[in-house]
Amino acid sequence: MTDLLPRPTSAESGSESFTLSPGDSVSGPAELVDAVRQALTTLDLRPAESGTVTIERDASLGPEAYRLEVTAQGVLIAAADRSGAFYAGQTLRQLLPDTAFRSVPAGGEVPLVRVTDAPRFPWRGTHLDVARHFLPKREVLRMIDLMAAHKLNRLHLHLVDDQGWRFESRAYPRLHEVASHRPQTTTSYYREEPSFDGVPHGGYYTLDDLAEIAAYGRARAVTIVPEIDVPGHASAVLAAYPELDARATGGREPEPFPVLERWGISPAILSPLPPTIDFLTVVLDELLGALGETPYVHLGGDECVLDDWAASPEITAFQAELGLPDLAGLHAWFLRRLADVLAERGSRAVVWDEAFVSGMLRPDTVVMPWRGLGVARRAAAAGHDVVQTPIFPLYFDYAEASSEEEPVAIGDATTVSDVAGFAPIPEAWTAEEAGHVLGAQFQLWSERLPDGRAVDYRAWPRGCALAEVAWAGSADASFPARLERHLRRLDALGVEYRPLDGPRPWQRGGSGWRRHRPGVIDVRESMKHVEELTLTADSTRPSI
């Protein structure tokens, strides 16, 4: 029983085993039976009045919790909700031979066990940036499958940024007709002479695609958290609708922004005036209408350059009319107004930490403190729920080693051990502060992740370590051995992960555009720099 990942709360095993075969019967409440069948598709369990696998509802178990018992007579699963039953099925899948992770009918012997399990944190997240590099729908669905296999339950889709708008709008069609593509993409690295690939890039999800993605996720205990990053990172939006540009206030007609072809921070920022709120309200209604029940919507709020607000008499007059002391307060007001719109529709707003530092947010707004545990603690102490997302060790766009063998990354290095050693709740925090930690999430920013193979390489096996920490609360001494065993399951799933001893020959950076530059940017120095910036007065200025 030492090879389950993430580690269950408790597990006891015997020396004997029980055989499960494709087509075995399953009985119990229909909702829970459906969840277990979804988790164990290779077993093709058949609903019946009585089953080899028996499922019962136990209201005494908490959300997502379950009991799993394998005896000489069969399998018994107990859960209070669909998610708990689904996770019991995932654990049973790990007890089967590795063929249970292939797309063919498979069964086999499972040990006689008793597992009692529940997650330490309710938010166990994966952030996928589809704005910088678009990923087709099939890659998003595949990520949901991989998350489900690791008991991860929040897929944060970064749908909007300077480099692209990634979903259909029937009310404002230029968003997907104009803002969803760019003529080329930069290939140069930090402080190098600009160079570009000359290859058009783009794509977007239709509203029907989003409805499918959300339903696919719900069936696998994964909640979609969409992000529309505002008011900054707005080049793509303003390429489509330049009238929303802060520079266009007061009758001015500035040169329109293009969809950005490079990385970094753009000065492009939306006007904070009421017409922008109205525009975004319509778009949010379209998004929520497609996704269905959406408990959380991320509004971004990060890395805003407020110079164009300061240069606009109309915007500064609006700030004064609202009685706000400065533009940082207007930044917070803008996000709070959108959070009010979401609250009216049954969703909670999520923001990056700059929005918290800027001013007063709605009390129920969730904060993602990417700039470290210091600002995370301040947000928790102020009464905000937080999801831990610090650059180190949870930004997986950093390389796993400072080596020329690695493919290009923003910097280096964050290892599997670094992630496994992360504590979402530091020991120094008070009980009240600790109570506001919803969980943790790893980030896959995609400036240098052009396709699904690159995403696989960056996400796994570091994502396995985050899954362990977020489910079990910490990684114990058995984690390295369990991870090595778990990699065989990833092999069966076809995941092109980074081997623990370094990249395979075809995964290396080489000498072309994918060449890594080790030592240019150090993740710990980046973390130190942005933590220092949270102490400055103008927190909405560019941070890196």
C-alpha cells in the first residue's frame, strides 16, 4: 500500500487479493455508481441490483471523502457525494495493474485493503495559460483526465491576455474574429535582440466548446475556473474594440494596439469607466451561460500600468467623483464592481494579489498571492480566502534544472523536491489565518509552452508533488518511492513527462529556438524581487 499517490489518510492491506474483471457488476445509488464507472472506464462495470462492487451513501463522510474496502467477497465503497465516489474509483484504479491506465478493457488482482481518505484542502488546482499559446480543446480535455487521476479538482483556464482572446463572443464577435490570433510570435529570450518566427498563431473555443469542457470536468470532479484578465493585459481586447482603450477617453483617437507578438508587460489597459463595465458584463454573461454553474471566475487584476489612467482627465475626474484617494483605489473599485456583477450571478471573484494590495475588494473575493507567502498572509489576515500560487515553487514555467539540456524556460530551477517540500500553511500563521487557505495550485504559463508535449514535460511529475501536498497536506518520506512507482502509470497514460534524471534526447533544448539559457533568471531571485515589490506603494506597476 505504499504506492498510492496522492497519499491517503489511512490504508491497511493484507497479503491476499481479489480479482476484478471487465464487465463486473456494480450496485448502489445511481449518481455514485456513475462516478465510479467514470473513474474506472477500463473495467466497464455494469449496473445491477447487487454487485461485485457495492457503493453506499454515507452522509457522515465529508465532501470528497470516501472509504474503500476490498475483501475476499468484493469491493465496498462509501461516500457522501459524487466526488468522493469518483476518488474512491481512482484509488481502486491505482490498486489494479498499470493496464487500468490504458484505453483498453483491463482488470486484474487488487490487494485486500481498507482505505479511509479525505482531502486536506478543497482547492487543488492546475492553471493552464491558453492565451499566450492556444491549446486545442482535446488538450484541455486531456488535462482534465490527468487532473482527475491525481485528485486535482480546479482547472484555472487563463483565457485572456495581451497575446490572445480565447473564446467566442456572439455579442462582440470581433473578440474572436480579431483578438484570437497574431501574425507571429517572438523567439528571442530575455535581453536578446528581438526575433520572431513568422508563423501565424491563434485559436479560440466556441461557447459550445466551453459548455463541453465544463460538463466533461464536472463528470470528473473538476471545476472550471475561467479567467478574463482585466483591466491590464488588454492588447488583444483593444485590438478588437479600441473604443475601450483608456487612451480613447475625452475624445482622443490613439493608434490602436495590435495583438501582442512578444512577452512581458504591455501598457495596454482598459478604461475603468461604466461603458467598460457594461461591455464586460455582457461578455461574462455569455461565458457563464456557456459554462453553467461556475462557482469561481478569475478577474486577473495583475501587472496593470496605470499611466494612461493618470493621463486621462475623464478617468481622474471619475476617480474623484467616486471619492477614491488614488488610481490604485480605482483599480480595486473596478474589480470590485465586476465582482458584484459575478455575485449577482452566483459566482465568487478571484484575483491576483495586486488587486488586494491596491485597495478594498469584496470580502468574499478569493486572492491568489503569486508574489509570495508574505502577501498571502496579509490577505488571509484581512479576511480573504487565499489559494497559494507563489512563483517558487509553483510556477512550472521555470525549468527543473539549471542545465543546457533543458528546453527553454523563463528561468531555473524548481525541482520535484522543491514542490514536495512546499507547505501551503506556514507554521507561523495563526489559526484564523490558516483557516483562510483554500489550497494550492501550480501555474503553467505558456510563453514557452507551444503545445501539449511541452505542457506534459513541465507539468509532470512536479504536478504529482503538488497533488500530494494539496490532498494529503504534505509529502512524507515515502513520496519519492511512490512517485517512481507512479511514473509507470503515467507511461501507460501516454504522458510525456520529464524523467527524474533529466530529459530524454528528444526533449532537450537543442541549439535552435528551444535552447535554454541556464542561470540568466533564477527563480529564487525572482521571488525575492516580487516580494519586495509588494511592499511598495504603487503595487500595480510592472513587477518583472
